[in-house]
Amino acid sequence: MARYTDAVCRLCRREGLKLFLKGSRCYTKKCSFERRPTPPGQHGVRRRKVGDYGLQLREKQKVRRVYGVLEKQFRNYFVEASRHSGVTGEYLLRSLELRLDNVVYRLRIGDKVEVRESHRGRELFKTVKETLRSHQAPDWLSLDAANLAGSVLAMPRRDQMPLDFNEQLVVEYYSR
């Protein structure tokens, strides 16, 4: 299974905001985004116009990187979301929020790096046989997790999602 193994602080700098991919380091002054808020690259900051396509691409990349999903898998999530009735972008974010690694992360069991590298989902939920991080957490699992954490995780609403995404730009990107 493929995964991104390069420097993740570079991704935060490219997107221009903290994505909290480094765990607890992102909350300290050692965060590379705090030290160097410029985009990565040899020639530093260049002012250039960003068109509609560029805005859509940056938003899609931001969502992909926050959830740790590669392009093909993200495309499959979008295709699945477009098949459902209702708002496509909201359903896309809901399905990404219900990934097993994200549910465990939202329960504050570990930071994103720990959750994706270990099988903490198996330790917490003994009834789940799969430890794949991309496994969609069933509703009963989310409800059990919510009872343990004291918060509601089952099918999160758009206003409950922590980061500010413009999912409409992602839908427009794939609809062209």
C-alpha cells in the first residue's frame, strides 16, 4: 500500500496553513510553518495570479493531505459521494471523517502520525477484525466510540468538522 513518506512540514508550507500532520510538534514553536511561513522551494515566494483551476486544485490537495489519502483513493471517495443524493461535497467529507484512522484520531487516542502507523483501532475496538486505516467505521462503531469519548462522532455534520474546507471547490474540480 502506498503512502506519503516525504517531509510533511513541506505540505503545510505549500498549503499556507497548519494541517497538523506532525502531531504535537505543530503546537510548539518548532513547527516549520511558524519558522518559515513561505512556500517550499528554491526561489521562495513569487507573486503570481492564481486562477480558478489553481484554487480548486489547492483546495483538493488540502483535503487529501489532511486525511492522508492518495489521489486514486480520493477520486473513488468522490465518485461514491457523487452517486448519493444530496450535497456531494458534504457527503465526501463525511465519508472521509468516518475512516477508522480518523475516528480514532478524533477520540484523542493519539496524534495523526501514531494513529496511521499503528493499529490502535484494533486495540480500542476488539470487535473490528480489520485494522486498515481506510476502513469505513460502521455507525455502531462510531456510536460506541462516542460513548467512550463523551462526544458524538456518528455521521458528523458539516459544522462539526474541525478544519475549514471549501468542499464546493473540490466538487467543481472533479466536475470539469
